[in-house]
Amino acid sequence: MATKRAKMKVSPRGAVTRSAGAPYDRFLKIALKLPGTEESVSYGTPSVKVKGKILSRLRTEAEGALALVCDFVDREMLLQADPNAFFLTDHYRNYPMILIRLDKIRADALPDLVERAWRMRAPAKLIKEFDAHRSKASD
């Protein structure tokens, strides 16, 4: 059974259009709630950046997975825990990123992974403000 992929186009100015309900849209909904994030384009494909630093990139070329920032220790645990959802290519072996099959990852696992990636890229001041706001909201 073939995996259904979102149809997308990237304009010369970087605007991205996708079909509604795609797994990438679910990711975007989570990522764009975090402070300082914005949709962008990297290497001609949709990406999300935090204050200009890459957080993720949708790999539309070969495997159609999401490349997400991830520290090396977490990456090894994820690869062992769920090899159907997480994998690597040789290109990413030495980079702190993991490849995610968005149609295979558990929906409840994605928000934590995205926030961890965001914390690796966001400036310290932004993280401090985010944590203070979250702490105030939980009081």
C-alpha cells in the first residue's frame, strides 16, 4: 500500500502550499506554536526555523521524511525504540538530526520531540521567557 503524501509547491519567494490534513501539517501546528518559529524553505523544501536557525526540513527527495534537530543520545534511543518511525541516512550520521516518518510516529510523541528540538535552537532568552510563561500559566 502506497503512502499518501501531501502535494506541495514552493514558490520562488518561499511560500509553501500543502494539501490539508497532511502529516506535515500536524507537525507544523505543533512547531509554529513555539516562540520564534517560522515557516521557511531550506534546500528548496519546506522547513521550520527558530530565529533563523534550522529546526526541521521536510525531505521530499528520496524518503519523504522530516529531518528534525535531535541530540545524539536521544537519537540513539529513538532509533532503537521505534525503527519504523525513526531512521538515518549517511548524510545525517554526523549531524544532530533524526529522520522521522511522520505517518508512522505516535501522535503523542511528536510534541515532546519538537519542543526538545526547539530548545536546542532557540536563544536562551526565548527559552527563559517560554518557561516563565508556561510556569505562570500552570499556577
